[in-house]
Amino acid sequence: QLLGASIACLLLKFVTHGKAIPTHGVAGISELEGVVMEIVITFALVYTVYATAADPKKGSLGTIAPIAIGFIVGANILAAGPFSGGSMNPARSFGPAVAAGNFAGNWVYWVGPLIGGGLAGLVYGDVFIGSYQPVADQDYA
């Protein structure tokens, strides 16, 4: 993802004859608040992925996984875009930073998504999936 994002942004810079590549940056909030914003939106995204696509007991809910994930990405961008850029993925912010040669505040887009995604994985994995036992393994005595 990092390589792909970097190559894509460098190609964009090339085909636009060196025009500036917009990078993520917090606006109107501190970098720490940007980290919190990225934690929250990444948590929401990863939780949605677990709930609709990865949960072994999701049943027919899995059929709406793509639309649910798309909606949460869109909602996160609308909610966080004006403040932190709504990255939710370090590669999404790394590629433009490489092409622009500007890594100011880029740590926000590493720390926030890694914490938010990790927390969602722990919460959903331990609370919902961790307690799951397939029907064949249950004791009916």
C-alpha cells in the first residue's frame, strides 16, 4: 500500500507537470486532537468491517458488507475531512507526503489509524468473535 500510494502520487505529479500534491494536515485543531479524530474514525471503519465482513456468525448481514463499509468511509470523510483529512489509512497520507516531500504532521496518520484499528480489532475480536463457538462444537447434553 505504501509503495502503491507513493508511485500513484509521483505519477500524478508527473502527469500534472509538477503541480502541488495536496497532503493531509490538521486544520483548526491540534495534532493531538487530529490523532483522536483518526482513532475514532478508524475504529468505526474497522469495527464495521469486522461486523459485516469478518464475523463468522454474520449470516446474511455479510451481503451488505460492501455498502456498509462504503457508507462508513463516506461518513468518516464527511465528519473528519475538514479537521484531520479523514485518512483512516497511513498509506493514504504517506503517498502524498512522499510526492510533496512534506512529512509535517504525518505521524498523526500513523498513530491514529494504528491505535483505532487495533482497538476495534481487540474489542470486536475479543467480545464478539472470541465468544463464538461453531454449532458443531457445542455440547447439547
